[in-house]
Amino acid sequence: MMDYKFLYHRIKYIILNPVKAWDAILFENRPIKYVRGSFFFPLIILVAVSAFLGSIFFTHSELSEVYSVLVGIKYLLLMYISVYATVFLLREITNALDLGRDFTISFKLTAYSVAPFLLCQIISRSFESFIFINVLALYGLFIFWTGSEKLLNPPEHKKMPLLIAVTAGFSAIFILANWLLTQVLDRFYFTFFA
């Protein structure tokens, strides 16, 4: 069951005070299922709905509504694939850096760190003229940095390689998945609906 209060408070604290938020995350030790259902899924669903609405009213208003539905599905899949692939990548990176190989920690670090990115996507997918707002997503790097200190406690010389590897990995996964999903979406739409 969805916990809207949790979603609101977690977004608020992870953005306004990530250090305290990570202390709470570490202390409360919520299961991955709860974080996924009450934080991650609601945010990516909001991104998908925003992509659908932005497509239907602004960016692709000349195409049929089916295309906008496909755009919404594309963004749902894109965010899901990007985050989960990054979780698996982070688990392997932490293993290679001798920081453990814990899927739960990798998921929490990734899901909470992409919150600024997802919030920016909700706005920029709704209103394409606000695309510049995506620069604020870089705040997720700070959230990841503070979270890795709390959840992984890496030595100083491993912090920057961890941040760079995960950032490069997420960026590459996102760009590749976006390109592939766009190709599939366009081919599907123009074959069956155009």
C-alpha cells in the first residue's frame, strides 16, 4: 500500500537535509519493498504521467494520443531500467572497491540519489520550455556522496572513484536506454498508428 506521507517527508528531507535523511534511512532500516512501493514507483509514475501530459499538450500535439501514451510508457520504462541497471552496477562497483555487495544498500543509495533528477523530469517533461531545470538534478551527486558515507563508509581515497563510476554508469545507461526505447517507440508508432 502506498504511503503518501512517507513519500512527501522523504522527498522533503532528502532534498533539504540529506545528512539527517540518511541517518534516518540507516536507523529505520525499511525493507526494499517499502522504499520501492512508497518512494521509487510513485516518482517514476509521476514522470511517466508528466511525459504523457507534456507530449499530448505541448511537444507532440500534432500526433495522435496513442503516441503520447507510448511516450508515457517509454519514460516509465526508461526510469525503471536506468535505476535498476544502476543498482546492479553500483553493487558490482562496491564489490570491486571492497565496500560490500549489498543489493539493498545499492538500491537505497540509487533510488534516493535520483530523487532530484526525477523531480526535475516531472517538471521538464510536463513543460519542455523548463528543460533548463534539469541542471538541478546534479544535486543528486551530493545526496549520493552523503549517502555513501553513511551506508558504505568508504575510505577517503575510494569516495571520488565511487562517485565518478556511478555517475558515468548512470549517464551511459540512461542515454543508451533512452535511445533504444525511442527507436522502438517510433518504429512501433509509425508502423501501426501513423
